[in-house]
Amino acid sequence: MTNPYYADMKELKRDADRRVLFSMLTIAYPKPNDGFHIRHGCVNAFEEELKELHEKVAEEAKSRKKMVDEMKKMREDIKLFKELCIEGVR
């Protein structure tokens, strides 16, 4: 005859092992519907971020072009100023 305490401990151990196995399976393998919806939300967030980044890049490009044009005008003005200064000295 086996000890009843030993039989209870074996049953509790088997139950604990089953719970661990079940929790590992549910963590490792997500449900297909749940996983799809999460990824769908992430894709939308990435698309929004990319759209905002494209808008910022376009604004920066416009700003840079404006600055380059202003620098060209300033160079021309400096060149004219130098010519006027040289003529004034003569």
C-alpha cells in the first residue's frame, strides 16, 4: 500500500506541470485573430509616422532651397558691395 500523502503530492506535481505546460503553450503560440489585429495596428502607426516624416522632409527641402537662394543673393550683394568699395577708393 502506498502512502496517501505521496499520492496527493504526485497529483499536485502533475497538476503543476500541466499548468506550466499550458501557460508556455499559450504564451508561445498566439491566437491568429489576436496577432493579426495587433500587427494591423502597428502597420497603421508606421504608415502615419512615415507620412509625418515625409511631410517634415518636404518642409526641410523647401527651407533648404529658400536658404540656398538667399545665400546666392547675398553673395551677389557682397560682390557688388566689394566692387563699389574698390571703386570708391580709386
